[in-house]
Amino acid sequence: MYFVELVWNREFDWCSYGGKHDTIESAIKSAESIQNSGDGERVKKTRIIDGEGKVVWAYGKLVAQ
């Protein structure tokens, strides 16, 4: 289970966005879609965490465990 988190334009804290994803591929597609949506001014950055709260994807690539 994976969750997408993001930082909105004028914020500094990560917040959860959307529901859970069963696969990392689905979560990555969602995170990339959010990051690339609109004019680029609404979302600063995205990341994906697993069910244990560990970051597994950030800055466009998988994070080494």
C-alpha cells in the first residue's frame, strides 16, 4: 500500500493527497500527474510513502532502502 504526499505552493509541510494505491506504479503515475498538472504554481513537490511511513519515491526516482 502506497500514499502520495505533496507540498502546496505556499506551504512547507507534507500533506496526504488522494487515497491509497495498491502498486508503486499506480502511485508514481498519480504523483507525476499531480506534479505536472496546471501551471506548476500549485504544487511544489511530491513524494510517495509506503504503509510504514517510509519514503519510497521522491524527486522523480525510487529511494534506495
